[in-house]
Amino acid sequence: MIDVSHLSKIYKMDTVQTVALDNVSFSIDKGEFVAIMGPSGSGKSTLMHILGALDTPTSGKYILDGQNVEQLSKDQLAEIRNKKIGFVFQAFNLLPRTTALKNVALPMIYGGIPKEERMERAKTLLKQVGLGDRMTHTSSQLSGGQMQRVAIARALAMNPSIILADEPTGNVSSAQSDEIMTLFQNLQKRGHTIVMITHEPSVAAYAQRTIYVKDGKIEKEVANKKEKKG
């Protein structure tokens, strides 16, 4: 599903160069759940932006589901972000005065899905993440864990093959964190490929494999032989 080969990202400002990623290579299989760990400034967020087609590498190759990403046009990249990739962010990124139902339906508007169909699908997704009784609540009326569940439902709106989660448990309690990670495991069992950034070993333990990034390079990869069960 994801094949990264000799990927580098260098940011240039005047005469200063910052190497965010340095010759990174790895693969992620379809249906795999992988965690990416590393300290602040290690390059993991830059890597996530490139995997999400939000940024382009300076050099190297990124193949996403058989497509060479750096050769795609801006319109093609936008289509991939809308239809193939679901994003889950630490800060939830929900519209605060909008209902859970309308927040989940939003990506489907851009996807050109008719109103009746998108509202029905949004209801189904909210029930799937355990929020069938919170559909008409606005984001400001929900707890942190509930808001992240809405964000996960929204990420699933276009039935993406890949879910990219950036510190998805960063703003929730430990109990809510366990619930959210169990939800990710269930999504992986349904066939979604999940790539998650985290700095917490207890959260990474839910994944099948952990890639450790340090100073822009892959330090090691570890198989989590006994993934944590919720």
C-alpha cells in the first residue's frame, strides 16, 4: 500500500538548510497497523505530511497504492487526499458550532455525494464509533474522547483505504485513549491501513509494528508481537 524509497526532505531558508528526513526507506502493507515514534523534531510529522500528500519530498520516491505520488498534479493529489486518505488530528479539527452529523458529512460534500446519501452514511459512521446518541450535539457539547470519535467517523466518510492519525490520543484521558485505540484496531480488522504518529509507547503497543525515527532517519523497526488488546 505504501512504499517509501530513499526519501529526503530538506527545508531551505536563505542560506540555511534543515534536513527533516534523511534517506528514509520502508514499506507498509495493505491492512497493516503501523505506529511511527520519535522525539520532537525527529522528522515524524514531516513524514506524515508526505504520506498524506500534503507535502512533497526533496528527493526519493513515494509509491501510494501503485501511484508515484511526486508525479501527480495538484488536482490529482487533492483527489487522493479526499478519496483515498482519512486524516485524524490531535486537535480534532472539528467545526465547534456544527453538529457531529454535519461534521462527519463535510468531506462527502467535497466528494460530490448527494445530501440524502451523505447524511445516511454520516449516521451509520457515528453509530459505528459509538455515538449514535450524540449526532445532534455540537462539538462544543462533547468530551475530548467523543470529539476524537467524531473525527474518526469523519476520516471514514469517503471510505478511505488509508487512515493517517497524528497523535490521536494527545488530547484525551487515558481511559478514552484505550477506547480510541481499540476503535483503530477494529478498523484495521475491517481492512483499513492505519499509520499513526505517537510519542507514547503504551499507544504504539496497539499497532502491529513500530517504526522509530530519530534525527530524520529510521533508527529501527520493531514488530509488536503481542499487540495490546483493548
